[in-house]
Amino acid sequence: MDQQRRGRRVMILLVLGVLGIAYGSLLYSRSTLTGTNNLDGIIGVVLGLYICSHPAANLIDMLFYRRGICYQFSSRRSAFWWLTLNVLVLLVSGVVIFVGTTRLIGSGE
């Protein structure tokens, strides 16, 4: 049961990371997604906050509820990759929030 739950969490993190990268690459290749910078910025901020919520919840579980490295993982290597994936998804969400905020603030042109 615990293996299945961890496998689902990994897939969710991967999908959210790809979604954040897709948002950033679409904005890079096109000038706008919806036609207005305000709406693009709102989508970016909300998407970034949603993406950020999953790895943040995983890290809080590991730090405060002691469901972490000792019990959940079979080796130090798998714990390292789990933490690396969470940090990478957090970085992607930070970039998405930054891009969305700059679209939102810079829309007064």
C-alpha cells in the first residue's frame, strides 16, 4: 500500500513539473497564451502556487511527522532522489510564480 502511494506521489510530482515547464515554454515561444497579460499572470501565479503545494506538503510530512527517511524509504539513495525531485518541482513552481508575477505587474504597457 505504501509503495503504491509513493508511486502516485512521484507521478503527481512529475506531471506537475512538466506542466510548469510547459507553461513557461509556451510563454517563451508565444508572447501570450490568452491574449492579455493580466490573465496570463493570474494563471501563472495560481498554477505556480498549486504546483508548489505538493512538494511543500511532502517536505513538511518528512520534517514534522517523521514519516520520512527512516520509515518510508528502503535506502538512502531513494530518499535522496525523493528529496531531489521535491526540490526541483519547488524550483519549477518558483519560476512559474515569478513569470506569472512579472506578467501581472508588467501588464501596464
